[in-house]
Amino acid sequence: MKLIKSLVIAAAISGLAVTGLLANDDLIKKGEKIFMNKNLGNCLACHAANGKNIDGPGSMGPKLQYLSAWPEEALYEKIYNPYTTNPISQMPAFGKNGWLSDSEIKAVVAYLKTIN
Ligand code: HEC
């Protein structure tokens, strides 16, 4: 049982590391689409990024920049549940709320890593 547990944990961790290796154009494009699309991530509703201006009612979120310097785990966590690092964040918890799947979040992370 213990062995199975550690195997599962190892698989989960390597899954995250693999995003780094597989951060290819396709994954980045998929992430960009989720970021821009109103029915998917809709991140652009609150965040300007990569020369694109906010496409939504308010300017609630900061302009996203220098994200290439962030560790992938930190970006994943920010999207999964922003309240971990900021309990009064106005950003919704896309992962915890079930709005974006694990693989969708990983694609968004790959896209965010291109933002300088
Ligand atoms: C309803 C508005 C809203 C939406 C939609 C939203 N965010 Fe945010 N986001 C915020 C706010 C407000 C902050 C600043 C507070 C904080 O850090 O939690 C933030 C912070 C962030 C940060 C940290 C930026 C920094 O420089 O510290 C990242 C990364 C981020 N958001 C990514 C995303 C992604 C990716 C999506 C789409 C899946 C998204 N956000 C959707 C409001 C939003």
C-alpha cells in the first residue's frame, strides 16, 4: 500500500515535470486558446498579456508579465487555487472549481511560461 502510494505521488510529480519537457508549440497554442477564450479560461477578461489588452468589463487583475521566471508549480497552483498564496484574491479558483482540467491547466502554464 505504501509503495503504491509513493508510486502515485511520483507519477503526479513527474507529470508536472513532463510539462516542462513537452512544452512544445502545440501545448503552448492550446494554452493560449484557453487563455483567450471566453468559454474556457477567459483569463483575458481580467489580465492583459503579451500585447493583448483586457477583453472584459473590468481591469481586476494585474497585467501578466515576467511569468517565464516563475516555477511551473507556482503557476499551476495560482490557476488551481489562487487563495493558497492570496486568501483575499479576486481571481477564481479554476482548478478547484472544476472549470479547467489538469491537462488544460498544464497547457495554460506552458503558455504563461512564454510571457516575458
Ligand atoms: C475575475 C478576474 C480574474 C480572472 C478571470 C483571472 N484572474 Fe488571474 N488574477 C486576478 C487578480 C485580481 C490577481 C491578483 C491577486 C492575486 O495574485 O491573487 C490575479 C493574479 C494572477 C497571477 C499572478 C500575477 C502576478 O504577477 O503576481 C497569475 C499568474 C494569474 N492571475 C493568471 C491567471 C490565469 C492563467 C487566468 C485564466 C485561467 C486568470 N488569471 C484569470 C484576477 C483574475
